[in-house]
Amino acid sequence: MSTIQILIVEDDPKIADLHRRFTERVTGCEVVGIATSLDDAHEMVEALEPDLILLDLYFPEGTGMDLLHFIRSRDMETDIILITAAREVDPLKQALRGGVFDYIIKPVITERFNACLENFRRYRARLSGCDTIEQLDVDRIRQPGPACPSAPAAPPLPKGIDALTLGKVRGLFQDAPRTMGLSAEDAGARIGASRSTARRYLEYLVSVSFVYADVVYGSVGRPERKYFRA
């Protein structure tokens, strides 16, 4: 079976690189390009003609649905998996009507991501070289079984991480702009916890790719470690 050529369209370079690393771990998948804007994505889609696009939903200049409609209007043989932090129902409905292969909600769970790409590989393999299909073929494509679970069980929380406190820390970033960074001291003050406690929860959220950490250099004083929504 030929290699699946994948284009990543994501405006956050760090998230794009994370998805690239996830993709390259899946046998038979190759990242052929990364576009960080919709304009670049349009050009790369036409130039590269990828088999699959991992597409974010929101961009400064528009939405990923614009690219989806562009591809569908040209009858291109390119499939799309939407990867987004949006939890509203309407984008999901639009994406399904537009014919996306799958819909993954950030932060991405590695097992869910891998299973989705494996399912896509099986789908392409089953249709490769086929002129006719039977009902069993359709059922296997549309209902792939446990290899690509629709709602994977959340992994157990590590020792020292309480679900209620974790929810409070996550909530600090839920509706905040991605440019807003919080230090452990800021986060602790907002949820009524110590700096060390807040830092423990923030580092856990880094490990599951819900936030990422960066060093911010202020005009005065030492560099400060701050956390931003991934």
C-alpha cells in the first residue's frame, strides 16, 4: 500500500509540530507540508494534492470550513480530518455535512489520533483498485469497530492530581485568548491554591498538550515561566 501523504493546516506552529510528530509515528503516513495560514493552505493543496489534511477550524483570516468548501467545490480526492478545540455543536454539524473523515477535539489524545489515522489507512486500502463494492465493504468502512473508538476512556489521573482542582485550572484557559499567559503564581491566586500546587497542575496540563510553557522575558527582573493555551 502506498504512503498516505498528509498536509497539516494549523496556525499555531507548536501545535502543528506536535501533530507532525504524532503523524510520523504512524506507519505508512508521511507529512508532506505544514501550512500555518489558509492562504498557504490553498496553495499547498493545489501544489501537493495530499491524500489527507489535518485541519484546524479557526484562523485569523477565516475558518477551516472555507478550505473544506474549496476542496469539495473542485472535486479533489483529498480527505479531511478536522482537529479543533471548538466544542460547539454547529461546527460539528457543518463538518459532517461537508464530508470530513473524522472530527477530533483538542487537546489531542495520542491513542485517539493514532487510531484515526490507522482507520484512514484501512479505508484507503479497502477502496484501492476497487471498481465495485458489496454491502459488507460499506459496513466495514462506515463501522470500523474498536480500532477507532468514538469516545475513548480518559486515562486515570496521576497521583497528586485531583479532578476538581484540575477542572479549575483548565477553566482558567478555557475561554482565554491564546496570547494570554499565566504564571504558576497567577494561577494559584485565581483558584485559591499555592504556587507549587498550581505549578504541579499546570505541568500536568503541559504533559497532555492542553497548555504549553514558555519563558517570558519582562522589562525588569528575572525571566518568568508562563503557560499558554495550546
